[in-house]
Amino acid sequence: MATTNSPTTTGPLAQPGRLPQPSAFLDVRDLRVHFPTDDGVVKAVDGVSFTLERGRTLGIVGESGSGKSVTSLGILGLHRRGHTRISGEVWLDGEELVSAPPERVRRLRGRKMAMIFQDPLTAMHPYFTVGAQIVEAYRVHHRVSRAVARRRAVDLLGRVGIPQPARRVDDHPHQFSGGMRQRAMIAMALANDPDLLIADEPTTALDVTVQAQILDLIRDLQDEYRSAVLIITHDLGVVAELADDILVMYAGRCVEEGSAQTLFRRPEHPYTWGLLGSMPRVDRAARDRLVPIKGSPPSLINLPTGCAFHPRCPHQGRDGIPCRTEVPDLAQGSDHGVACHLPPTERRRTFAEDIAPAL
Amino acid sequence: MTHYIIRRVLTSAVLMIIISMVTFGVFFMVPKLAGTNPAELYVGKQATPADVAATARKLGLDQPVTVQYARFAKGLVAGRDLDDGPNRTHCAAPCFGYSFRNDRPVWPLLLDRLPVTVSLAVGAAVLWLAGGVLAGVVSALRRGGPLDRTMMVLALAGVSLPVYFTGLLAQLVFVHTLHWLPGGEYVNLADDPAGWAAKLLLGWVTLALLYAAAYARLTRAQMLETVGEDYIRTARAKGLRERTVIGKHVMRSVLTPLVTIFGLDIGGLLGGAILTESVFGLPGIGRLSIDAVNTKDLPVVLGVTLFGALFIVLANFIVDLLYAVIDPRVRLG
Ligand SMILES: Nc1ncnc2c1ncn2[C@@H]1O[C@H](COP(=O)(O)OP(=O)(O)OP(=O)(O)O)[C@@H](O)[C@H]1O
Ligand code: SF4
Ligand SMILES: [Mg+2]
């Protein structure tokens, strides 16, 4: 994964040596999503860039409110026009979406890119049957009869592991259990064999066993279709299961990114360390599990000066490092991008000596 | 579903019985509290006390309230004879009582007036549904814009202006000044459809304005709430056209509360729109009741009240059934 993220430039095209049209399947460049509100402009996403290839899985992690869902809705073009200011570029299979006509993006939605939403109870229409909702998803993009689409719906429900799909297809969402609803939601997203599948917290509302089943399902489906998967979560355990690459978001920006291996073995950003420390693990005794990161996420209207993480960072201000005054760039190492003022050697040493033993 | 229906039927029946008891009780008490003997009302002003007592006995008005109610209830179900004297009158089921002033049982009086009231209610309902829902949808889609604001001010005005004001004003302008509409008597739909519509038009519009305002506000509020729902975002994420998202997914959710309110409103109106009928000289059930009050024709007032209550209970019943069809969660949840 190659990531460029420099919040100070005006756009990727301004950077020398960058091709206007990318080769990657999904290439998000300096995406910014701002919401003007009565209290001020909420900078929910403020300069995020990443790429994702077919057959690969990218995990976006971060605490609640870090801008993960806003990023994914931005890719799908689902933000309400007039209430949202979006800039940057989203290239999907050689086509730029931010500047594309809404009608064009609509045609891609559900067919080329599809989304599994956070809460399947509220994300499915309560008054339509599960089958009708899948049939509809299929028929927007395929000129087929209801009967054909219905067979497709039954087939999909069976594929995602719903028992007796021919009968359950006529149930309403409230007649499904939480896990079944999530499966139905996945079936709906898969209706048109999308090339890009975005899963926003696909397992949050589910218990651990069902969580594992759903993650297995997503992995199997990806192997089968070789689609690109973007998985969004605040749970590092989920990305550990699924992701090839990981992008860590804080306050609307990317603070660290790299391959999953790198991020789990050699994380360098203090925020990522915090996330790792708060990650529940089976091999850890219950009492010293979850050590939440101190403090709470900042206001997205008035970000802290300098590094947005500095009010919560135990390492800020060491040896006259300008944490409070200068915004750290996402500096690229060989396989790894980190936005932190601490010198790389110091970060690695701190992790190895102070952080890793406690994890 | 069968269970649900049976339960609703029973509840409605019990409700109707209770309402009839309470209403009957009230009508039994009122003359007593006012210090009048109801029999006096029937015989007229120049009657001797003996005449009054005789009438009271003849009508059973000297009996205890329970006996009188039992007789009334029996009349409703099976009909009854009102007079055991030589000119004995039969009041066929459903006997809502006997109007001595009109010398007829109450039920046919009601039936005579019902077509007018139904014409008024149905015509107005069509108008307000179409107008109110459309205005609400447009307002919600243009939220905060000049159209939305104008519409909501109009809606507020519509809700707060009394019918006798808008009605009389319309009557004055269109009938008496401009002479665009006829001022004469009500005519039946079957006899003269154009004349029927012309006579009802102002009533429809006035009544519709009143309700349309409320429907516009309800539709708008409901739409704005629904548009923010997760499942609407899902609908868009599927790649549905905006038309389908609004017209199918949003409207489906807006429909549910509208059906409820609509059923109850229609039920209420079928019991008679007193003000509208009076203002526009429409001889409906509302008019019948106001005339009955003015002439102290107690049996008719009682009959109209029960009849109106019947429609409200019936409307509630139908709304409950519809709700089970419309909201799948009702039956099984
Ligand atoms: N339409 C909007 N108008 C104003 N602010 C918004 C809007 N949508 C999102 N936000 C704000 O943007 C921020 C990021 O929201 P987002 O939903 O992306 O968080 P998230 O990372 O997905 O968190 P979670 O884990 O809770 O889902 C939040 O502070 C949210 O309040
Ligand atoms: S830049 Fe400073 S405050 Fe920000 S993460 Fe690095 S050490 Fe902490
Ligand atoms: Mg989210």
C-alpha cells in the first residue's frame, strides 16, 4: 500500500511526479469532508489518502468519531449535498467520483461498490421483507423479472449462511436475529457482485461467536470474488483477523499506516500504541485487559494546535519536540507511514522498551 | 391475524356498550340537574301536570335509569314499541329513540341526513389528502427554502383559522358577491351531480383547508424524520434513484401514521361536521344535531351523539386492522 498524506498541500495534482490517473483500483487522494454547522465547520475527514487493490483488504481503525464512517460514505457519494463540503479525489477503477455527476455515481453504487452498514436493524427498511430489499438491490442494476431476482435473493441468502432461505426470504427484518440480519445485510451488499465492498463495523452489535462467523464469511466471500474490501472498525481485533493493510485514523486524519504485520509488530505512533493497549485479547488476563486511552477525542471544530493527539499523548513535548505547535506530516518510511514528531529511532526504542512488554 | 381481529371486534363492542351507557346516563341526568322533567319537553309548554305525568308514564320516563337503558338497548338491537295506547308506534331496529317533535324514529332521520354528511366528508378528505400530503412532501424536500416557509405559515393559518370565519368569508365572496356558486338548497348527487358538487364545493374546500394544514405539517415532520433514518441511506447505497428512495422508501414510512390519523378524522367527520354544515346550509347530521339542540329534541341529540361515537369506534377498529396490514411488526412483535 502506498499512501501519501500531506495536509498542507492543496491536492494531489499539485504534487510533482504524480500521475493524474492512478493505477490502483481504489485511490483516495487527500479526501476532505467538512460539515458546516451552526457551531462551526466540523472537519470530520481532513486530508486522508490511501490505495486499495482488488483482492486486498484494508482496515481503517480509530476511536468513535475519528471519521471512519464519514470517509466510507464519502467514497460512496452518500453525503447530503448542500450540507457537506467534499474535496479531494476518489478514483475507482480509473474513474474519479468526487467530481463525477451524481447520476453516474448512483449507477456505480450497489453495483461496483457496495456497503455493509453498521447496525443492520436500523439499516434495513422495517416495512419491506428481507427478500424484497435484496430483489430491489439486484433489479436496480439488472433488467430481470421479479422471479429471477427472487431466485437470486434466495441464492444469496443461502450463500451467506441463512438456513431455509426459500422461506426466510419473505420474513421482515425484525423476524431475524442480530447475526442473521447482518448476514442478510451482507447478502444485499453482494447482490451485484461488487468490486469494492465497504464493511462499516460489520460485527459491532454481535456476540463473539457470531462475530467470528461473520468475519469468516467476509473472508470467504472475498476469496471467492477477489473484490477489494475496506473494513472499518474501532476494534483492532477485527482488522487483525482480516486486513492486509491498516490505516489508523485520529480526528479526521491518518496518523499511521502500513501492512497489518508492521502495524501489529512495530507500531510507531503513540495513538496506535494506545489502541493496541485497549485491545481485548484472549491470551490476556481479564483484569489487565482494556486500558482505554486517557482523555477523549477532540472537538472536530476546534482541533488542538499542532499534533491533534497531543493533549492525550504521554510522549508529547519530549526534548523540545514541537507537538503543540506543528502539525506532524505523515512521513513515509520504507513500508510504513507515521505522523509523529518523535524521531523514528526514538519511537522504535520506546515501543520496544516501554510499550511492547506491557502489551 | 384471526386472533387479532377477534380481539379487536370484542374490544370495539365493549367500548360501544360502555359509551352508550355513559351517554344514556348523561342524557338521563341532564334534565334532572336542570330541574326539568324530560316529559315536559315532549308534551309542550301548555301541558297540565297530569299530561306530563301521563307522558312520562307512557314513555317510561318515570322508571329507574337502568330499566330505561335496558329498554333503549333492546330497541337498538331488536326494535321496540313506544306506546301501548291506541296509536301505538313501532320503532324498528336499530331504534335510536323516537323524536316526538318530528314524529318519526331517530334512525330514519339520521339515514336521511347521512348522504349529505358522507358527501361532505369524502369530498373534503380527497382534497385534503391530496393537497396536504403533497404540500408536506414538497415542504420537506425544500426544507428551509422560501416555498417551505410560505407553506408552513399557510398551514399554521389553516389550522388556526376557524371554519365559521373562512366559511362565511368564502360564502360571502363566492356565493353572495361573485355569484359563482349557487346559494340554494342541497340537491342529491343522483338528481343533479353538477348542482350537488357546486353546493358542496365551498364546504369541501373549507373543511379540506383545515385538515390539509394538519396533514401537511404531519407529512413534513414525518418525512424529515424518515429521511435521516439509516435505512434510507441504505436505499441510496443500493444505487436506487432519488425518485424511488423518496417515493417508495420514505413514503412507505410516512404512510403509516397518516393512515391512522386519516381513519380517525374520517370517523369523526361522519358523525357530522356541525360548523361546516351550518355555515353552508348543508342538511347533514351535524345540522340535525344543532337543530335538535335548539328545539330541545333530546332523543335526536342522544341518537346523533351515539351515532357519532359509533363511527369513531368503527374508525378505530378499521385503523387497527389497517395498521396490522401496514406495519408488519404489529402482528408478530
Ligand atoms: N452530517 C454530519 N454533520 C455534522 N457532523 C457530522 C455529520 N456526520 C458525521 N459528523 C461528525 O463527524 C465525526 C466523525 O463521524 P464518523 O461517523 O465518521 O465517526 P466514526 O469514526 O465512524 O465513529 P464510530 O466508531 O462511532 O462509528 C463525528 O464527530 C460526527 O459527529
Ligand atoms: S507528535 Fe507529539 S503529541 Fe503527537 S503523537 Fe507524536 S509525540 Fe505524541
Ligand atoms: Mg461509524
